[in-house]
Amino acid sequence: MIKPLHTSSANDTAIRVRGLSKAYTIQKGGLEKQSTLAESALARLKNPLRRARTETFHALKDIDLDIKKGEVVGIIGRNGAGKSTLLKVLSRITYPTTGEIDLFGRVGSLLEVGTGFHPELTGRENIYLNGAILGMARSEIKTQFDAIVDFAGVEKFLDTPVKRYSSGMYVRLAFAVAAHLRTEILIVDEVLAVGDQEFQKKCLGKMQDISNKDGRAILFVSHNMAIINNLCNRAVLLNHGKVNYIGSIHEATEKYLLERNVTHAKHDKTQQISDLTLLSKNIATNNVLVGESLQARIGLNLGIEAKNIEIGIIFKDQFGDRIAAIQSRYNSGLVIHSSSISLVSCDMPKIMLVPGVYDLEVVLGDGVTVIERRDFLQYIEVVGADIFGTGFIPSRQQGKVIMKAEWSCNL
Amino acid sequence: MTSADTITLNTDNSQDDQQPREPGVDAPKPTVSIRPPKRWQAIDFKELWDFRDLLTAFALRDVKLRYKQTLLGAAWVVIQPLMGAGIFTFVFGVMAQLPTAGLPPFLVSFAGMFAWTAFSQTLSKTSGCMVANQNMVQKVYFPRMILPLAQVYSVLVDLAVSLLLVAVLLAIYQINPGWPILLLPVWMLALFMLALGFGMWTGALMVEYRDVRYVLPVVIQFAMYASPVGYMLIAVNEKVPDWAAQLYMLNPLASLIEGCRWSMLGVGELHTGYLIYSLSLSVGVFILGAYVFRGMERKFADVI
């Protein structure tokens, strides 16, 4: 097992976690837990003697963690790795099953922007309400009130119900309250994903300030590697509820990106999609420049009665949102009728996605149902390039896809 | 920075005996220690006190929100009990002509409604508050008991207005309740405890089983007719056989609501035995409800 980088010593520990596990009980056989009394009673009547067959699922398993005061630690990992559960346990929203957590200092947690904001209440009322929900005393909010309003830039609309706010204003106000939380430990989930770029920067700056000046510990979950890189001193990589790595951001990021590939290595005989290789200019790669071509080679291991087989590739962004989907029959009328076919290639002449990391999912179907779906089979990192020949390099600010356009004007 | 500086989850000292895995380090005492919860959790009054600002904030929110976007606004606080008492006066006073021991039927109904509203509002609000605030329960920590307690606050605001109305009515009808009025807080406190106890219990249950939401209103309605709200205990004693009246008194609300009316109007049929029974049941239900709530609290965020 990997030891924490810092073992706790004397007074500078902010968070100490030992042997933390969180288990959820789930009903076996894919059955939902009975949520009405009738169902519950019925289940009991049907099997009066047998206890409900349950299965234990460990969202977190034996986590050891030490975080010092003044540290900003990023928590990364795939969806379902246990990041959110860890934050929830640390912020006492849910309880651990086993283990010990000691927190040295007040904890403020920001798992969502504007928790408890009420649309009918005015900006002023919401500042007080939200502040109280985040754990601030009324006197504390009072002294910070002007700073909060100033940070959000909503002076004019203080006495307007927030339901009349634009979504930007709403987020800014909610964030402003949170940014003025003066706890020694701050726990932040992926909340920076909302709000405009400008304001995000302002928030990040504020957070950085806080950790530098006041020596507060910040725990931070994000899928955005750029933010993690900018903000954090250390990173914790979670995988299947366990700590996979603690240490430098660089190494953690690399391990994280590699990890997305592991399903690729695990080759199961029953799987008909055996692998996916990406090639750029005939060299296997996971990087491609914007506007360049990319070839995907899908290895197949089809069953005997292969018929009407069509293959699709889905591009998903860091948030798991589907960005593009390509499919053999739709794109080129390619349908496979023979089990002896073991390789399908797909040429994508121009990758017109904004720079970033995309996960690729391969789907195998027979025109009616999906036969097999393999998530995280590969990832592709799209790198910015001057594709318009104007010296401009597109970034995530441009949206999700890149469009070519011809501009002109009269005269 | 004063409010939550010293939150401790476990006031239990036995936790401190478990040595941390690195002995020899003279570690400072943690502000918060999180441990797997035990089946029965003590009620942490200190922590509740630390979060008193949140309690006020929740209560203020509810009071402010109640009459937003209504034409008559806060006037509803006055109109609602008057309407309720009016209906009861018509049904029990005018149509059924139940005995009122010489009191004007409207006043009898109004005093009954005053006590009943305190109970029923508290019960229905506390039982629903966990589910109504589920988003918050899943996203932020605070002692969960703050939510049901805040509901009492907002009921109290309505009651204060009703109490003024009672004073006005007493002046109009020229009734002086005398010293019994001093005991009004006792009955009210018992009613609140009873309502909170049931409310926390059903509220915790509702987190897992939403059926409670549909059953409770029916039960509350039944309880209203089974309690001396629109009529007095004297009517029960006169109209029903003795054994049924005794059965009727097993409803803890019977003595408490009659007690409230007696305190406000100076007339009522109170029985010390039943009063003690109602008062002790209220305290018992409150304590039990609070412990059940604490016991189920740890599951709220996972189940809700």
C-alpha cells in the first residue's frame, strides 16, 4: 500500500483520516430497495423467514489521508471512484461505516453552489440564509456583507427576488457567499464548472488567496486537470474507493489518464469488442492536433451468428457528456455479416473538437439492440493548433466543437 | 467565528481512549471527530445551540415565504383561524347545538382552534420538513434536528397573532379568564412536545417511506374530530356514555386542548388524573421521538 506523503506531525495537521470505509447495502438481484411500506410488508410476507438478500458495496475502502494546514489538495478519479462520497463523509453529510476522521478546525463544505437559495427571497435575504446554511454566524455575515455584495457585483438587485436574476448573477451571488466562508478547512466539489470563465478565475484567485494567506486547507474535486494544476499542491487519485496515489499533481494526472485505459488491457473472452487503437499519421497515439486526421482501429472477436453488426464510437468529454457519435452504418453503410471479420477501421479526416481530453466508448449493435458497450476503452487528447491559419489557437472557451467559417463584409 | 468553533460530534469520552495509530505524537484535540455512529445517539444540545443562527434563518425563511405572492399577505394569519372557528361555530354551535357552559360558541371554537392549530401545524410541518429540504440534507451538514425545531418557530409567529386576536375577542365578549391564564404556557408546551415528538418520528420515517405523507393528514383530521376543538369536554360528558367518555380521554389531546380553553376562557372540565396522563405522555413522546430521529439521522442523506 502507498503511504501518505506526509505523516501527521504535531500541530500542522488539518485533516487526518485513518482506515476510512463507507459501505452501502444494496439489494441483490438488481431489485430496488422497497420504498413504500406496502412493498416492504409484501416482501416480508413473501419471505417471512429469509432476510432480504443484500450485497455490500464499498464506496470507500480503507482510506488513509493526511492533509496539512495551508495545503490545497486535488482529488481526482473516474466517475464512481468515490470522490464525492469522500467529500460527503468529510463534511459529515453521510457517516463512515468504519474508520476515524479528525478535523482540526471548522469545516466549510461547498458541494453545490447556492444550497438553500430560495428563488422567492431577495438577494439580501438569500445571503443571510445561505451564509447560515454554510455555517456562518449572523454577525459574521454582517461584517462580510459588503464584501460579498461587492464580489458578486449585484448591488443594484439586492432587494430583488433572485428568481428574477439572470443565471450568471445567481451563480455569482451564490459563489460570493461561499467565497467568504472563513473556515479553516474548505471542501469543494466540482462547483467551479458553472459560471462564466471570468468569474471562475476570480473565484480561483480568491481560493488561492485564502490558502496562501490564512493557511487554510482546501480539498478540491475536479475533472478539470487545468484547474487542478493551477490550484493544487498535491493530488489524491482515487480508484474504486481506494487511494491509488498521493503525491505530485503531475504524476497523479498521468496515472489518472493511464487508468482510463486499464479496461483496454483487461481482455475478456466473452467480449466481442477486443480493443481500440488510435492512430494519427499511422502512429499509435492518444494525442491529436485540432483539425488533424485520426484513425480508429477496432479489434473484433465476433460470435458465430454475427449478423447485421454495426459499430459506433462515442466521444465523451471530461464531464461525461456525449459530444459526438459516429456509427458505421450511418456514416458509410457498413454492416458486418461475418464473424471472421476481426478489424474495422474508421477514418476521421478532421477532428474538430475543442482542446481537451475525451473518453471513447465503443458500441456494438445489431440494428435493434446494443450487444456490447465498452466504456473508457481509450481516450484522446485534442491539442490546440492554429487551424485557421490566423495565429489563433482555439481553447475550451470556444464551446465544444470548432466550426470553420468564412467571413466577409461589404465594400 | 464564535458559533461553531468547538463542534464535537462525539461528546463521548470513551473515544479518546482509543489511541491514534501513531503513539508518541502529542496531537492537539481535533475540532471535529467523525466516527461510525452508534445505534442510539445522545442529543447534542450544545451543538444545537451553536447552530441557533441557522435555526432563526430557517424560521425566518418560512415566515417570509408563507405569504409571498398572496394578495392579502400577512392578513391570512388573522383570517385563517377566524374562518376555521366560524365553520366550527356553525357545525357544532348552530347545527348540533352542543352545550357550551354558557360561553359564546364562537369563542369556544376559536380557543379550541388556537390550541389545535399549534399542534396540527407543528406536527404536519415537522413530519414533512426532512423531505421538503432533502436537497439541503444531501448537500450540507448541520444538526438535522434544527429543521424540525425551526418549524416550531414559524408556528409560534402565527400563534402570537392568534393570541392577540384572543385578547381582542375576550375584551369584546367581556370575559376575564382569571389566574388560569397563567397555566396556558404549560398546556402549549405540552402540545408542542407532543407534536414535535410525533413529528420527528414520522418525519424520520417519511425519509424512507413516503407513505407517511399520505397517511398523516388523514390521521390528523381524525384526531381533530376526536379532540375537543369545536366543542367542549362538557358536551362529551353529557352526550356519550361514561365508558366512551373515558375512552375519549385516552386521547392525550383531549385534556391539553380543554386545558388551553380553560386557561383562556376560565371554563372547562379538567380531570387531574387525565391531565397528568396527557402531560407525561407528551414528555415521553417528545423524548422518544427525538431519540428515534437521532437514531435514523445518520441514514438520511443516503436514503432520502
